[in-house]
Amino acid sequence: MKNLRATGGHGKMQSGRFARVIVSLKHHSWLALRSLLAIMLALVVLVLINLGGGALADLMGFPGGGEGRLAWDLGCFFLAGLLAVWTAVRLASRAPLVHAAVVFGLILAMDVVGVAQLGSDWPHWFSAGILLTLPVQAFLGARWARRASKSA
């Protein structure tokens, strides 16, 4: 009887509620960690595709600089953004479009800083292509990933 008075008569109910809170906390912590890892892996994909594109251009004999190399780099940039968004959306356990938006925002921030630092050193079409193709990359990457997850 003493234990029931100390817990307000609800000892088992309070311990059950506490267990549910702990399980819920573990579950939400796992989801948050998984989301963070999905976004981090998406950024790793972005960097690796860009580095791989540059290395492949060197192997194919593209000269450093020039319009052809910039067009190649812009294409690699497009592919890297698309695959980064695809990665985040595919790995998202919940809210895949939020993951796409976060990756979009991070890439946009990097692009704006990059274009601002480039200034007039590069052709305007290249800087415009970097910024203007990003929404298309995000849309196609998210759509492709969602379509792939529905068919799986």
C-alpha cells in the first residue's frame, strides 16, 4: 500500500509510459541519425562525382580551361547534384522531399559562394548554368529516387 501512495496509485502505468517514452526517444534518435547520414552521404556523392568528372576529363585529354572543358564540368556538376539529391531521397526513412530540400539548400549555398568567388573570371553562361540548373537537378533526382522506391 505504501508504494501505491508514493506513485499516486499508478505505479505500473507510469513505468509503462516511461518505457514508451524511452522507446520513442530511441526511435526518433535513430531517424535523426539516419537523416543526418543520408545528407552527409549525399554531399560525399556530390564531391566524388565532381572529382571523378575532373579526373575523367584529364584522362580523355580535355585541355585545362576552355569552353569544352567548362561544358564538361557543368555536365559533371549537373550529374553530381542529381545523384546527391537521389542519394538523400533514397536513404531517407521519412520525409524524402524534406531531405531533397535540405540537400538542395546546401548545394545552393555552396553554389552561390562559388559563383561569387569566381566573379568575372569565368564566362557568364557557366556561372548561370551552375545556379539555374540546380532546381532541375533537385527535381529530377527526387523524382527518380521516389519512382525507384515505389517500384522496389
